[in-house]
Amino acid sequence: ELMTGYTMLRNGGVGNGGQPWVLRWSSRIRLTWLSFTLFIILVFFPLIAHYYLTTLDDADDAGKRIFGPRTGNELCEVKHVQDLCRIRESVSEELLQLEAKRQELNSEIAKLNLKIEACKKSIENAKQDLLQLKNVISQTEHSYKELMAQNQPKLSLPIRLLPDKDEATFPLPKSPRSCRLHNCFDYSRCPLTSGFPVYVYNSDDYPLGSSLDPLIKQAFEATVRTNVYVTENANIACVYIILVGEMQEPVMPKPTELEQQLHSLPYWRTDGHNHLIINLSRKSETQNFLYNISTGRAMIAQSTFYDVQYRPGFDIVVSPLVHAMSEPNFLEIPPQVPVKRKYLFSFQGEKIESLRSSLQEVRSFEEEIEGNAPADYDDRIITTLKAVQDSKLDFVLVEFTCKNQPKASLPTEWALCGERDDRLELLKLSTFALIITPGDTRLVISAGCAMRLFEALEVGAIPVVLGEQVQLPYNDVIRWNEAALIIPKPRITEVHFLLRSISDNDLLAMRRQGRFLWETYFSTSDNVFSTVLAIIRTRIQIPAAPIREEAAVEIPHRSGKAAGTDPNMADNGDLDLGPVETEPPYASPKYLRNFTLTAMDIYRNWNSAPGPFHLFPYTPFDPVLPSEAKFLGSGTGFRPIGGGAGGSGKEFQAALGGNVPREQFTVVMLTYEREEVLMNSLERLNGLPYLNKVVVVWNSPKLPSEDLLWPDIGVPIMVVRTEKNSLNNRFLPWDEIETEAILSIDDDAHLRHDEIMFGFRRAVPLRALQYYAYLYSYVMPQAIRDMVDEYINCEDIAMNFLVSHLTRKPPIKVTSRWTFRCPGCPQALSHDDSHFHERHKCINFFVKVYGYMPLLYTQFRVDSVLFKTRLPHDKTKCFKFI
């Protein structure tokens, strides 16, 4: 309608009803009213609302207050605001508490700062006191050294004064027979620290060289080239050696020519002092062409001596050189058991000439005979032995006439019959071998007797020497009564009774001793030459040269991976196994008894058969071996070597009343292309007490992986490269081994720390100077090492055979089989069935080489129950203590 009225007004005031002005007035009133209404709404309504609300807040009912300013408590009454209020109150309380703590900490910090200042002052004072103590200690040590220097001056090696080539000689003894070391040997050329240098003349440079037996000459020269004492510098030599025999019959030189050649030697020095003339014989017929030759002060070594020629303690009776250019075949040597053989004793020989006729023909002897000629017991011997044979109480074989032409021999000597092989076959069937000395008592030893002795010892027939005047080879250093029976000829009627009364145990002991003497001192040219040198060296009390060690060629490797410890391997409970070595490796002291041993233990070292003590003269090292050996079983074993004082730690020795330096041991681990297994085994050694170092023998031609990270176990790990893949490398005396004790272990053998320490404590206190590794590598028959290489097996059996053979002691069982396990080992020789068949063959072969079974039964078992051996439940019930 408004729009209509408005239209009408614009059209001249004409509208509906004809009232235009009314419409205009009405429109104005409406606009005015509308404006007023809007003004009232926009202005007065907010004022009225504000007033209402403010008056409403003044009401007494607090719950009806909705608007207007309110207090904090009243605002919290709103539900969605109450949580915020509570948070604000909690924060306020925490802030108050933190403020209180801050003030408390500030107070404590202030107190600690005071204490720090006090400690700094105390440290400064302690440093001053420590410096003063160090000064006092230093002064005390200096005073102690001065005091010790005054009472115990430091000894230095004596100055060696080498005589000139043409030095003036001291006068000869009244008689050449009175020559001894004290009046015919020049000690000034052989100081204790000289190392015993020996100069050997080249036989080809002198006319006598063309007269020598070719086999003897060749064998001698080969031996000289490999001997550790031989030197090419004659100016520093202690002893000079010349080979003069065996001579070839057609070119035998005249005595005057031979004497002239000896006296013309460059270093003879007018009297031949410090010279050794060697006359070797490989035949039963002898050539004693040195009898009528003036040898001055030179020593003589040969197989035949007359009493007017032999000078006890000066000259040397040597054995014949039968195996000149060949090693003895151990497989052809009969076994040492059974003890008793077919014949109780045997003898074959023919006497060429009687004593009385020989005295008439040898004019040189007639001039020296004083009184009546000695009695000739040979006729009584023949009669008695034939009577024993005819009695048939025992099987004996005696023949006093050779079926064939007898061998050439000296007058009054019983000549050998038949060929060597025939004689050996008879001796293999004989328990005893009779050796009748020459009827001429002035013939103290002959090559024929020495040959009979050699053959008897070779095949295990116990020698029975009739004639106490005989001088057997090396008689001044070997106790022959431990390997042979030496009976005076007047007791010939009692020989049969005596031989029957000897027990089987004594027979076996004598046979074993004889085999030891033959194998050690008689069997090869190296043995004979080295024995002669060892006798001279021992007489003048010069220590043996140290045996050579295997040079270890190290394989570079990276280490750094921190090694953990297998809880199964190192779970020792409350057991104190010993300290882990945090200091540098401690090497065992070596060769502490070199000088005293040579002077004090000569007979004990030279004369023992397989037993507590031995000397191998061709192995130039300290000869004492232990009386006992302890092994941990197949695959492991403590191998003490070196020359230390012994002891498994100072506390262990102190508990036993000992007073020796502390001891460590070396682990030698053989491995072949099993890197993961090897790394695991090395990690298990982490934290092992008394461990010096680990020597890993890398037996594979393939080098370790370049990215292989070796574990850091706290001690050095030396990886040694070998020339060839051989299980014998496990026992080589590597020069990197600096301890006396060695734990030889395979890379797949699992031993707990308590088991290792149990073996270490058990083995070490009983140990003397021990050289099993050297003996295995250099002394044990080469045939055994060849067998190990052929089968790639049995090296542990070979070591046990060797130790049992030397010590004659059984092993001690100290471990349990179930502790040896190797999870994850992909390769193992023992997994093949042929492995055990080969081990059977090895045992049988080793028995043939040794001639008997060295291994002994043991009835002693050391169960390491106190060392936490995990016993299966099904075995604990049957366990008992004895």
C-alpha cells in the first residue's frame, strides 16, 4: 500500500479514495514512527538490559547471579570453567613447591661448593705428600742399589782371549797315557759362554782323505753340515776334528805317513791339544792303525782300544757306524714283547787264535807284559755253554764254529759268523745275546764286540757281556748295567742260573733301556757324531746350545670386535679362577739351570731310558724331562715346553710351599677354513685367567677373509701361517710361544673356563723343564710324523704315545665327554667313519715303531665336580667317591 500511495502522490495526489494528502501525512508518520522505534530499540533497550542485569546481580540469592563481574570462586561454579580453575590452583601449588626446592638446592649447592674447595685443598696436600713419598722411595731404592752394588757387584761375561795360531805350548805329560783334560786340554779356548764351536777339517784337503771309506766319509760330511756346533771359523773354535777312518784296505797309509799328516794340520800347534781324531768303523774287522802313532794331546774316538792306548776320561769309545747312509727301518725291528723269546740265550762265533799265540806274535805287547800272562777262560766258557745246551733245561743256541768263513778279527777275538741279516734273525729269537770279550785282557774293546753289542740292542736281545774289563761305548757317561749284564768270565758256571732268575719286569725294563740307548746314541751317523760332541761338551761343562724354534710368519689381521663371554663357558658361580691378565704378557723365565744342570745331573740325564729323565745329545737343549705328564684327553692337552721355573700363579705355588715367579700359559689353536667356528672359539677365551696370548695356527693355504674382524679378547692373537697343511703343525715349537705351559686345543673343542683352569692348576705345579713340543717335532721318529701327514689324523695319539713312552706314567682323566660339543661345525674329520679306522691303524703302526705299547691303563679319575661339571641326571646316581 505504501508503494501505491507513493505512486499516487507522484501523480498529482490522485489516489484511491481521493485523499492524496492523507496518504502523504500517513507515510511521514510511519517513517517517523519507524525511526523512533528503531532509536528506542538501539538505545534504550541496552540501557534497560544493563540496568536490569546489574540490579539482578545485587540479589541475595547467589545462585541466580548470571551476569556482571564475579569473584574467582564464583566463576569456578561454571562447570566448563571449574577444571581450568583446578589446574590453575595445582600449577600455583607446584610452582610454590618448586620454588621451595630451588631454594633448598641452592643451599645444598653452596654447601657442596664449600666441600669442593675443601677437597681441592686436601688433594693438593695429598699430592704434596705423595711427591714427598716418591722422593723418599726413590732415595731408598737408590740407596738399596748402592748397597747391593757394594755387596753383589754385577758380573759381566769374561773377555775371551784367543791364543795365536803358533802359540807356545806347555810341556807334555811324562807319558802319553797320562793325558787327561786338566793337563792336555786348553780350557781357555772354550769359555762357558762360547757356545762350544767346533771346527771340522775338510778331508779332501789332505792326502788321507783319498784313503777314507766312501760311505763313512759321505755320512760324516752330511752330519757335519747339519750340526749346530760346527763353525767355519777355525780361529774361534774350541775343538778341532779330523776324520781318519775307516780306511780302504788297498790304500792303507803307513803309520809314519799318517802321523806326518796329522802333525801338519794347520791348527795342530805342535802337540794337537783340543783336537779330536775320529776313526769310525762300519765293519766287524777293525783297523787300529792309531796304536803306534804319536797323537800328542789329541783325543781319540774309535771302536778298538788297547789298554796301553786308551786314556779314561779323555778318549772316547764309539759305536760302529752300521747305518752309514740310511735310517734304520723301525718296522723291521721286532717288538719288545713278549718278554721271553724262543731261545734263552744264543751265541755264534769262532775263535781264530788263542791268547798265548797272540802274545807271542804281537811283539809290542810282549814288551809291556809284566808277570805271567792272564788266564784264558775261553775253553771253560765253551765247555760250560755246551753243557747248558745239552741239558735241554732251556732252549739255547751256541755255536763255536762258523758254517761259512768267519769275519776277519783281531787275535784272541771271537769272529762273527755269517751275514748281518742272518745274525739278526737269530737275535730276534733270543732273550739274551752272549758277547764274549777277547781273551787278551789288554784289548779293552774291539770293533767285533761293539758290533755284537750294536746288533743285540737293535733287535732287543739283552746283551750279556762276559768280561768285566771291557770298556763299552760311551762307558764313562752311560750306566750299562741298566741295559746289559756284565759278568766276569770266572762266573761262567753261574750264568745260566743268573739269566733264569731275572724277572719279566726286569727283562722288559732292560730291553726298553737298550732300545733307548741304541735309538739315541747308536742308530745313525748323526747320533754317533752328536753323542761324541755331547760327551766332550759335558766333560768341560759347557751348556748345550738352545734348540731351534719354528719362525712364525704372522698373517696380518684386523681386530676390534668386542668379544662377549658365553655364559655356558664362563659360568663359574662363586669360584675364583684367578685374575684376568691386564698387564703385558709375562714370559716364562728360561734356561735358569743351564750351567748347574751340566755339572750336577750328568749321569741322571744320560742314562735314563723312557722314564723321568732323558738326554738326547743330538738335540741341543736342556735335557731334563718331567716325571709326570698330564693330559686333558683327545683333542686337548697341556704341553709344557720351554725352560721356565714352573708355577701356575704365585698364589698357587705359595699354597704348595713354592717360591717361584708367576706363570701364564699360551693357547695354541689349530684351524682350517672354519672362520665362524674359530671366531666363536676365540670369543670364549675372553676373560680367561692367566692367558698370555693365543697362537692360531692357520693350516689352510687360503688366507683369512680380508673383511674378517677378529675378536678383542684382551690378549694378543697371533695368526701363524704354515708351509703346508699338516696336523703336525699343532705341536711345532713356534718362537712366538713365550710361556712354559701350552694349552693345545682344536678350534671346535668347547672347554669352560673352570675346566681349563682345573687342568692348568693340576698340571703346572708338577712340571719341571719340559720339551714335549721339541721332542715331537725334532726327536720323535720321522715315520710317525709321516703317518700323521698321510692320514691327516692321529697327531693327538702320537703325542700321547711320546709322553707315555718318556714318562711311563698313565694319563689322568680330568674332563667329561659331554662338555665337548661344536654346534654349527660344518666340517669335521671325525664325522667320517674312516676317521676311526685310520686311528686304529695309527695305533698299530706306532706300536711297531716303539716296539711296544707305551700307553698305560689308568685307574685314577679326577672328576671336576667342585669345578661345576654339569653331570646329566641319569649319571648322578651312579657317581661315588673313592
